[in-house]
Amino acid sequence: MSLALNVNGRTCTVSSDADTPLLTVLRDELQLAGPKYGCGQGECGACMVWIDGQPQTACNLPLWAVQGRAVTTVEGLGTAERPHPVQAAFIAGNAAQCGYCVAGIVMSAAALLNDNPAPDRVAIVQALDQHLCRCGAHNRMIRAVQSAATAASTDPKAT
């Protein structure tokens, strides 16, 4: 059986069963390393992707649920030459330590900025609250999101 998925703006054909978790297909079939396996229950946020522009955990989402929908991973958010403002701010602010949770956090932060281009600290903390990070880089991550919001507001081509 093969299924067609729209991942990062491309149509991809995968051979997994329709009940296979999206995360498994993204990592194992499509070789996308951004979303990570953490808890397997949608509780830690390491596997966060966008489904039609909205953050969603991929570890507990079956393929059938994303048929005909746009899936975006951190790899589809920006490029090395033109990173998304959140990606650029995380790099500039050394906001990642081990990096395991960062792709999911970046996806949630970028979704927040899409919905609220000028979030206050409370809104940022709430948007990132569902993510588990054991490294203690939370303050740097919050500052990076604040910096990304500022950069996006001063450069309309940034997003």
C-alpha cells in the first residue's frame, strides 16, 4: 500500500500502513531528522510539526489523519541560506543546548509568531509550556522568540 503525503511543500509517496504514526514515516521513510521521538504519547513536544499550519505532535498522529493536509517539519520552515526568524534567533542566541527538543520548540514558536506577531513573555511561555527540555535553556529560548518577533516586525520579508 502506498500513500501520498504533502510534506514541506512536496508530494511524497510512502509505503507505510495508514495507521503508522506520522513521526515514524517522517524519520524512517523520508529521512527527516528534525522531529524527534520523545515520549510517544504527544506529551513532550519533541516531535512537533505543523499540520495545515497548526502545531501538532507527530508521534501519536496516524498517516490517515494527514491525508490531503500540509505537513511542515522544521526542515521546511526555512533554509540554511534563509532561515525562519525563529531559527535565526535560536542560532544567534545560542538557545539550544543538546538540541533534542529544539525542532519541536521552534515549530511551536514559529506558529505562535504566525498567530501573534508581538507576543509578550507570558504568551511565549504558554506556547512553549507543552515542551519538555531537560537542558535548562528555557530563558535563552524565550529570549530567542522575543528576538525573532522583533526581527520579523522590523523586516517584513523575514517570514
